[in-house]
Amino acid sequence: MEKIFTELNKDSQSAARTGILHLPHGDVETPVFMPVGTNATVKAVSKDSLHEIGFDLILANTYHLYLRPGPDLLEEAGGLHGFSKWNKNFLTDSGGFQVFSLAPFRKITDEGVKFQSHIDGSRHILTPENVVQFQSQFNSDIQMQLDVCTGYETEYKQAKEALRITSDWAVRAKNKWLAVKNEKNYQGNLFAIVQGNFYKDLRAQSADFVASLDTPGIAIGGLSVGEPHDVYNEFLAYTAELLPAEKPRYVMGIGTPDYILDAVENGIDMFDCVLPTRNARNGSCFTHDGNLSIKKEKFIHDYLPIDPECDCKVCREYSRAYLRHLFKNGEILSSMLLSYHNLYFLHNLMNETRRAIKEGTFRSFKTDFLKRFNAKEGL
């Protein structure tokens, strides 16, 4: 299989590493955080702002885009890039997690997942094959296999059955992906997904199987699904160690500094989450001294920036008092500015993280950053 990842630097005290992802719409430095653009747009953030911050890779959602506007229209428009005019890379997830969250409205069989649309109640089916087909119509630079995600405290028998289905689907997804590449010269990359819930034997079985498939990259699924942080750390470390070093590794659905830095320490290269922009729309901002809730009354007369140490344009130009005023009055600009800041903060954290790995200071960087970040949480 064609290699899409080059490892550049390795930390001597942990599994942390830097590298380059070689993708159809340009190289991406890793470790990398990917903003989530569910409907081919990151909420309240323009593509120009994403360019300005420095992102090269964002995530879009197959479930939502399949339902509206539909894969045929997206293909007609030139894929996600032609439709949205974002000229960097797109990763699309398979829709499996969204179906997982719609438990009352779906049925999982060996064939695929039957579900009702959250929009109009219409009935649909996702299969490993049509999910690959949809994502190739989107012209995704990275696409994910359809999988079965299980929640924390799922019983062993159910977790084992979910893994059996996920593994079968991975084989079918790869076969369809190879066929589409051959028939349509599709350049996007398929990532298979490790599952197994919180059972180490199932995780080991899944990691071994996924590695044998030799897809361009590997994702670790089924983490950050309600488990305690120490359990997340334990199973992240256990699973990551089982994966081949030459493949890029992606942990799905994490977006806070502590979870991200824990992932980096365990050799993870990619992560995504809706949290930075969702929190921003609810008035919560990242700072070096923890999370700041802009809605608090104490900021009425506070003319400092959100984070005095952040050099993003929001912190250079606007005060806490003004941003609180926007939020309390329901102004759209509040979501735009706070989302920009939160994404800039995480992007800058990744820049600092890569620098620390290159300089051999990652462990101390992580310790110092989180000690300060967690000391005043709830600013």
C-alpha cells in the first residue's frame, strides 16, 4: 500500500512524534487537530479564517452530507472542495458515530445500518460499500470505514459482536475502495478503525486485524464515549502500542488540551472534535489559565483580552467586556469571534507541541502546560 506518512521526530521519553501526512490537497504537519465542519463548513468560521489560522485539514460528516444535500449533488459540484471552495484537505467520517447516537431510530445487521433520518423520518441504509461510494463522490482526501461504535460499560458479548461486524465491514470497505480507485482514479485514502470497547483482548484482536488490512492509515474508535479519563488513558495507551509505526494514527472525537496531549504522548498523530466551536457558541473560551466563561458578570468592566498571552486577532482587538456584551445580546459575531479564538488556541497548541517534540522537551512542556491550564479551570 502506498505510504502517506513520514515520521520526522520522535520523543526520547514517550511515544510522541512529529510527521508529515501526504494527502491529495497538500501535506499536513502532525500532530494535527482537525476542526469539525459537519455540513462542509465549520460553524461560524469562514474558510478564509481557517486558512488564516493555518489549518490544512478539516472534517466533514458523511451522515449529514448524505442526507442533505446528497452525494450526487456534491459530485456534480466538484466534490466537497468544489462545493465549499475549501482548497485544502477534507477527512470525512463514515456516519457510524451519528447512527450510534440515534439508537432508538436504527437497526444494525450484517448488511449495514438501517435508520430513520433525524430531518424528516425517511428510512435509509448505510452499508460499508455505499459509505465508501458516497465519500468518493465527496472526493474526500481521507475517508473512514463504516463501523459499529459501542458505549462505555457495554457487555462483553455485545462488544464482541460489534467488533465482528466492524471487522467484516472493514474488509468490504477496503474492497469497494480499491474498486473505486481503479474505476474512477479516486485519490482519497481509506482508514480502517480499531474497535473492541474496553476489553483488552478485543482491542488486541482488532488492532492485529486492522494492521493486516494495510489501509493507508488507522483510526482508534470507541474512546471518549463516557468513560473516566483514567480508563481513556489506559485503553488509548494499550491500543496505540499495538499499531504499526509507519501508519498515521487517528483518535476520533477528542478536543480538549488534556485529552489531546495524552494522545500525543501515546504516539497519536490526528484528532478532531466539535468541542472548541460548540463551547465557543456557549461562551466558553480556552486560555492558558483554563477555560473562561465569557458570560460571567465579573467581565462587565474587564477590558483585558480573553487570553493576554494569545496573539490571535480576537485577543489583539477585543476585550472581555465587549465579547461578553456580544454574547449576552445573542449577536452572531460572538460565535464567530469566540470560535476563531478557540480554534486558534488549539492550532497554536499543536505548533508548540511539535516544537517541544523536536526539541526533546515534550514531557516537561505537557506537564507545565496542563499544570497551569488545570489550576484555574473555570476562570
